[in-house]
Amino acid sequence: MSIVNLNINRRTFTIDVDPTAPLLYILRNDLSLNGPRFGCGLGQCGACTVIVEGEAIRSCITPVSSVEGFAITTLEALGTIENPHPLQRAFIAQQAAGCGYCMNGIMMTAKALLDQNPRATEIQIMEALDGNVCRCALHIRVLKAIQQYQQEVRA
Amino acid sequence: MITKNKSQINAVRGFSRRDLLKGAGLFVVGFSVSGVASAAGLAHPAAGAGVDMAFADIPIDQLDSYLAIAQDGDVTIFTGRIDMGTGNRTCFKQFVADELDVSIDRIEVIAGDTDLTPDGGKTTASDAIPVGAQPLRVSAATARAKLLELASGRLGVPVDQLTVSDGVVSVKSDPSKTISYWDLIGGGRFGIKLEVDRLTLSGPILKIPAGVTLKTVDQYKYVGKSVPRYDVPERLILGNFCQNVRLPGMLHGRLLRPATYGATLVSVDESSVKDIPGFVKLVVEGSFVGVVCEREEQAIQAQERLKVIWSEGTGLPGSENVFRFIRTQPADKRPTRSDATAIKGDVATALGSAAKTLRATYEYPWNATTMFAPSCAVADVQADKATVWSGTQWPRYTQKDVAFLLGLPTESVRVIWVEESGSYGRLGAADAAADAALLSKAVGKPVRVQWTRQEEHAWAPHQPPLVMDLRGGLDAQGNLVAWEYESWSSTTHDTGRGGGLLAMRLVGRDPGPRNTPSGASASTSPSRYIIPNVRGAAHVVVPLLRSIYMRSPGGIQRAFIDESFMDELAAAAGVDPIDFRLRYLSPGIEVELIDVVRKSSGWVTRPSPNQNASSNARFVTGRGFGRGYEVQMVVEVEVDRETGKVRIIQAWLAYSPGLIVNPDGLTNQLEQAALQGMSRVLTEEVTFDNSKVTSVDWITHPVLKFSETPKLHVNIVNRPDLPLDGAGENGTPPTAPAIGNAIFDATGVRLRRAPFTPERVLAALKAHDSGGHDH
């Protein structure tokens, strides 16, 4: 165990953990940040996605000590039930959820992409999401929601 | 911690709901309409043989079991059905809001809690609307009638002089005279007994009491509208999943599965994990092996490090040999609907005198639900009781299964359903609930169990394969005169009807399925076509792997075979594939929907394959029709002749569920079912070698990628005159034949083995080019 300082959603957290433990379990079990989720533990499905310094990364295969000192953003930083982030509003408007378990990864991946490139084309969006799995197959609604968000951001 | 909603807390605060419903000294509204509550005892006269209905804690024949109105005007509905992400709870609210005449915003839903909700059977078979909603509709309509009767007494005018708006009853001629539902009954009981018309595995169907009528379509305010799913914002923003349940003192458990199929435990070396910080206990019972640690990452470490020696195992035939193997398997005597035969007319004579006969064998492999979130559950087992949090599709069976394993009376186990990953059938067998219960019992503390991705892919029960030999005969005019088939398949209810959980198998205490009245997937053919001469035999054999139903169990397999072979016959007759089918279908909604999808897709009437099929171009396109029993579909594909890659460009589908309760929700379900079906047909198969399953993650078992998303045109037809039908599964079956038929249209090559992977398509193209047989 050792002391690790994490900068998450603009707050600093100090925790005493195994520095090799994957970030995902620290976020969920120590900090009750339930946005990132366990889906595969292999970096294959995207359920655990968080944004580190603007890049969407897989927290299930990221040792907690490796992100010390970096700005980490989780789903919790986006919006609340009362005041959803515009991206979440677009997903709600399009009813882009089956079970919704994968949607953390999809929304965080989309956010990282669109923050860098708001005018990403549909093909660029689809390719960015190819590393995410949506088993309920909401593909059509997800793509519509992201396009709706892009239009709102432009307007 | 999970956040409980307000009414959930109200419902459990101060008294148990069981006590409440047994009338433990609580306020009961006086009652005069039909069917006064009889003594507590519950008879189930309609319970058929083999239907296990020993769930009487929350009576299924009491209005109060389904509906409660609080003093503050909150309306709570209680359902045994769970919501795996389909939105059925929103539809329940729509029905109840309309039948009760209240704003939908007043309504909360409590689902799948064995201490709070009546038995709603299983949440499968897409029957949440036709069956699951029915007791709620009857309860709400009965409650409204009772409340109007009470209001009539209080306001001193006859019921027909009253009107209701959002729970406030007023006198039509004097709107200042009002009284609300919550003033009339808030916090109290109706005490009304409802009669069970019939029991199904999906819960009861209630009789509509005398003097009560359900609303007609023109009276609906919410039903028929695209009311957004209330759970979508919660799922997108909070994600209150079972995975988040954290109890004080909770430990983390992981399981170790046999190294090969059928292997048993030889020895386990605890010293290999004892030095891991936070290690609590190694749990071994029979071949069930688990580790429990204080923290999740510690449990993962222990799971990876524990040294276990397994026996050699029983072996597997290899997934490429599965269709040869299934023909040699012994008959399965457990399901009551097992082997089936069909005889109509004289097939031998008809085939003998046919101008043209076709012969084909079709093969559909093992399919895996590959639930996106691997199985998870939390159990808190104490000396005389247990509580389990699970995404189970069948809370009352999970309750019985856990009680059986723990040696507790059923009523001492409480199962609380919590939102989980979409499960498409898989959580009909909530394996993790049993795992967590065994581990929690062993350590005397709450334990959360999380399966790994590889465990979920390999060790979940899977949908069994289907193989069918077919012969068809055409007369000189190209008419279909004979259809002969022989099929081999296995029950989809090896699990998922209680029993059969992996933990039960591993500890060596499996009570077996609690009932299997129609559990087989005996595959007869061809569905609903009227053909003069038919002969067939369907063999139901012992499943190779642990089996379960997966989204439209048997449906996608049978549709693939029936509808691909029909396409072969149409092509042999030189007739347009849709025209050919219409010759053998009776008029009705099915034919109407075929017409809808035909027009919607701009279908050009001509035989398949198309003229470009013999071109040498790298990319060729084609269109195919697939009848999915309920959903009719046309698909347009592009085939890359160099790589064998099939791309679905777009698809059109048409469906009618009878009355459309929620148009956008229905469209969304059809989109999901269709896309998941396309994923299955193009890429998905459970693969195994001679000892173990080898499709164990998203690389070895890929699913449809976002860059492969087709355009989809969904046509839904509102037909309130027809019986209600479901939405969750029906979009899946037609995908398989529609895609296969489109590939044939594009290339002239017939694919008879799913999935249509690039390797398989390429091999079929090459065999075709060299003049060999199609695949």
C-alpha cells in the first residue's frame, strides 16, 4: 500500500492503496464514482472509460499510480439528473439506452473526441466508437444523439 | 450505496408488506363490490400440472398486492416483472395512469422484490405487455371503480355524475364539489380480492371483476404515446446498477472455474494466495472454488494466483464438428415437448413425382448472450435468513434456488432485483446470485461476486444449435408440392427454469429444472406455410453445454432455415421470392405486413439472384426478404468478393404488436433486436476446441461494430383489433434469412451455415466459382 494523490473532477483525493491496482476499482469502491464500470478488465469494451488530460482511457487496465498528477474526468463531472450535460440531454432525447451499462464508455469516448474535434464526421465518430461494445445494439440511437449534440454545440 | 426511491422506503418502513397484505391490524377500506377478500389462503385452481406456483407471500389475487395510493398522492405499482432495459416499466405506468385516471408523474414502480412484489413469473418471451401489464391494468381499473363508489357516497351523487382528473373526483354538474383518491384511501388498503383467470409462467392473468371495464383505445391519454422511458436518465447519468450495491463490511469474491469442460477439482493450494493482503478465505465445496478478499483488486489477484489442479475433463467435440455430433446425441427425456413429428398428405409420392426436387442441410451454431456486464450479485447470508441483490429475470426462482443451496426456507430468502446489464435471456439463470450466497455463507459477511469477462463468455449457459435436413419438391408449373425435414436441437431450458445453476452443478447439488412444460426447442418446419404434403421429424437431444433461451429462442434459427430454403425453392421455380411465399400464406396481418415492407423497401419484383451476381466486380449488392414469423424484413447487402466481408447497407422491417403502447419505445426495441440479430448472423458463434470454450472475450467473439451500423427503416402498424404482442424479441428472427437471401441475390451463392463470417463467405464464393457445392 502507498499514498496516491488523484486529481478527479477538479478535486484532489488522497488514498492509501496498492499503487498497481487498476484505477477503475479505486474510483468505484473507494470514491463511489459509479460512472466508470467493469465490463471486461481487458481494455476491449470501453465500459470503464474515463478522460485523462483530454484522452479517453481504459481505467480497468490503468494502474492507479500512473495517473497521479493528471486531470482525471469521470462521468460524474458531466451532469446530474436535474441538470444533464448537453451530450446526456441528446442521449436522453434520442432514448439512446437499452440497459445503459455501456453508455458511460460511449458518452465519455464521444466527449473526448468532440472536445478535440467538434466537427468530427460520422465516419470519424463511428471509428472512435469501434473500441466500445454496445451489446443491446443502440448503434443507431447513439449516432443520432451524438449528431444532435454536435448540431446544438454549433448553434 | 444504492439509492432507494421514496415509495420503496415507505413500503418497508414500519411494517412488512407481507404483514400489510395479510391485514395485520391495518386500516382496511370498507368494501361492497364484487369479490370480497376471502381468508388469507390462496388457492390456485388454474395452476396446471408442472407449473410451480408456491409463491403466496404476496398474494397474486389481491388488488393491494399490485397498487397502493399514499396519503400524499403518490401511486405505487408493484410488479414481479423486471426491466432489463426494454422500458416495460414505463409502459406499465402508461397503462395504470390511464386506467386509474392519474398523472403518470404520480406513479412509481417497484419491480422484482420478493418481499414487496407479487409473483410475476419470468421476464422473458416478450410478454411484459400482453401478460405482465394485465394484472396492473385490472387492478388499476378495479381501484378506480372502487374509488368512484366511495366518492359517490361521500359526495352524495351517483357514480355516473362523477368525473376524474388526475386522481381528483368531481361532480360533473358542480365542479367545486371534489374529493381526491388520497383523501378517500391514502395509505389504506382496498381489501379487494381479484380472481385469477389463469396462471402462466409469466405470472397471472386476472379476471376483470363484474362492474369494472377497461378503457377503450379512444379513452387512452398515455397509452399510444411515445412517453420517454423514465429510467433512461437514471441509467445514463447515475447508473444504479447491481454492480454498485455496497453494504457495510462487504467483501469481494471471485470464482475459479474448471480448466476444461467437465473437469472436477483434484486439489487446491491455499498457500498460493494466503499472503495476499486482505485475503479472507478460500471456499471449496465439491468443485466449486471461490476466493474472498477485503478489496476487489485483491480478490482478482487471488483468483489469478490460486493454484488449482483439475481433472482432465469430459471433453468437447470441437465447434466445427458440432453438427455431426448433435445427430449422435441421445434423446433428452426431460422436456414434455420433446421429439415431434408432422405428417400431412403423402410426401413420398409428391417428391417422387415432382418435376424438381431440392435437398439441403442448414446449420445454426451455439449462440452466446455475452451479457455486456459480466454476471454480478451481492449476498448477505445470515444464520436464519439471506438477502440477495441480483439482476435476475426470475426473482422468485432465484429465491428458491438460493434457499435450496443455503438450506433455508424459501420465505427466509429475499431477492431484490436491481437494474443490470441487458441479459436477453441469460439472467433467467442468475448464476452469480448462487455464487455470492455460497461465499457469503462461508464467511458470514456480505459478499459481492463479479464474474470475469472470460467467465461470462465461456461459462454462461448458451443457446443451443439447430441442424436441419430438408427436401422440397416443385411440380412442372413451379408450385411447391412437398416439404420434408428432419431436425436435431436441444432444449433451451437446461437452465432458466430454476435449477441448473453453475454453482449447483459444481457443488454437486442440482435439483434440475423446476418445470419444463414446453421447454424444448423441437424444431418443426415450415411455420405457417400451407403446403399440400409435409413430413418431418424433430429430435430433441441432450444439450452439450449448459443451455438457455436467448432472444427469440429457436426463432432466429428456424427462420434462417425455413426462409432460406423457401428462397431456394423460389429461385428454382424462377419466381420472385415474395410472390412465391405469398402463394402459400393465408391472408391476415402477416401478409399485410409483407405488403408494407415490400412497398417501403421499393422491392422490384423479379427472381433471385440478380443480374450482377455473375459479374466479376469486387463489390456486388443484393436484396433479400426474410419472414420472421411476426416481423417482416428486407435487407440490402454489399458483398466484398475479395475478402468475403458482408456489409449490411440498409434494412426495412414491418411489425404490428396489435395495439401500439409506446411507438418510440417499440421502434427502439425493433431496432435493437434487428441489429443484435444482424450481429449474430454475421459474426457470432460459441467456439470450442476439444476441451474448452475458446470464444472468451470481444476479440474471440466480436459483435457488430459502430462502423458497421446499417440504415434501418422501421414500419410499425397500430392494430388495436388484434391481440397484444411483445416487442423485445420479434425483430431478431428475420435478420438471418433476409441477410442470407440477400447474399444469394448478390452472388448466386447460398449460405447454409451461420454465422456468415468473411472466411465462410469467401470459401463459399470460391467453391461456387470452381463449380463445387454451395455452403
